[in-house]
Amino acid sequence: MNEEGTLYLPPPSSTIAGEVDSLFYFIFYASLVLFILVMSATAFFIFRYRRRGKKELTSGVAHNTRLEILWTIIPTILVFIVFIWGFKTYLKMNVVPSGAIEIKGTGQKWFWTFDYPNGANTVNDLIVPVGKPIKMLLSSQDVIHSFFVPDFRVKMDVLPNRYTLTWFEATKTGEFEIYCTEYCGKGHSEMLGKVIVKSELDYNSWLEESAMDIPEGMALEDAGAQLYQSKACVTCHSVDGTPGVAPSFKGRYGEMEALADGSQILVDENYLRESILNPQAKVVAGYQPVMPTYQGVLKNRQIDALIAYIKSLQD
Ligand code: CUA
């Protein structure tokens, strides 16, 4: 298989990708050949049998049995090839191999959360080992999203109130984009994630480390700065004072904030904590109540770390 990627497809990076690509190219080239045949025949007949004079009559040939059987049988064979090939590949893509590592993926406006077997969780970064089947159990907190990893040829709708399943096995280490391919609102195009494929050794040590709330020996403030990136706060909150979908974190701590209901509140530890866990409780004036809750996503010490980081962002 082509390892570089082509005009149509990115480099195949999962066990199923080669098979999907072969079928795609079979359909593509079969269609191309037929397209050229049909179009050239049409052009040829238009020219060859054009009406030359006013009195010239249309040919009396009504049909040709041999030709008609031929152009029925050949496409039927092609359709059967595509069906059997496609069905076999479809089954492979849908039957999860035994012994797969199960990761729970959750879509919500507008980021992904991933829960690992040991209780660790990540936001937007899906971390997996190379050469191991990964079973993705997907669901949504709000509207329909869709989990798409082009390099793996994996795409699955993510629905509220039910689970969908897909699986993949990465064949190389590296980073691969995750897109949301179901329009889900204002932040849809920014609902981006990454599959980070590590060696099995690196994956296992990462898993061990991530079971800790914050990295050992790291200052709360620095851990908060990391969480700000890794838990996707960065998507909506700037740290340089630029207003975005949500208020910037810069210079917020210790100030009075005007709320949507007309009241005012002092931005202190308690307000920040409440806004992380129950964002709709006190919405800042001029902003939409779009922030999702981080209840269950952040542990207590991680919330402390984020607050410490926000406190450090003074003018
Ligand atoms: Cu989520 Cu589009």
C-alpha cells in the first residue's frame, strides 16, 4: 500500500485502512473506466450518426439482445464484487477483536473526553498503544457528534442517550487528527482532537502517571497551566485578555464580575470552583451559557491547580 498518502486519502495508519483503500480505489477506477467508455461511445455516436439531411430518417434498429445481455451482466458482476468485498470489510470494521483495550469516548460541545480502563481521563487527546486493538465506546452529553479519524479510516456517529461502538488498531506511532463530522453548533469546526499513538512501553508508563491527579513534584500553578491546555479550557478562555467565546482568564482573580442576571460577584476561589463544576450557575454578563460542566472530569487537586494558574495570570 502507499505509505505516503495520495490525492484522495491520507497515509493508511491502521490495520483496516489498506482494505478500505483497496475497495475505494477499485470502485474509483471501475467508475473511471466506465465513465470514459460511456462518454466516448456517446460522443462517437453523436458524431457518427448525426442527421445529415432534412429527409434522413432515424435508424430502424430497435435493440440488440447480445449487447443488452452484456451490459446487464458486466455491471451486475461488478456490483456483486463491490457488495461482497464491502460487506466483508464492514464486518471486520464492526466486530471488535477480543482482548481490545476499551476506552470510553464522550463528545460534547465542543470537545472530546476519553476515559481509560484505570480511571485516567484526557480531553481531546486520545492516547493509545501501537499494535493493539482499541475498542471505542462512544456517547454524547448533548447533541449528535461524529468521531472521525481519517488516517485510520474510522468514523462513527456519537449520539446522546445511547452508545455506539467502533474499533481500530494503529500500525504506527505518531499523532493523528480527530475531527467531529456532524454539525453540532458554533464550535463544531473547532471540535478537534488527536490520537496520540505511543509504543506499548510509553503507553503503560503514561497510564501509570496519569492515574495521579497532577504530576509528582510539580507546582500547582504549573500543573494548572498544563491542565488549561490538556483539558481544553484554551478552546474558549484566553490568557492574554482577548475575549472569546468566554471571558479571558487574565486579570480576573480578585475583581468584581458583572453577571448576566445583573448582580455582581467577587472572583475568588469559591466562584472559580463553582464555575468549573456548575458553569451555568453564575454566567458572566455578555456571554452565552455554553460551558460544559467539568464535574467528574477534573479531580479536586486539578481544580486547585487550575485556580492557582488563573490566580497567577495578573496584569
Ligand atoms: Cu461535535 Cu461537530
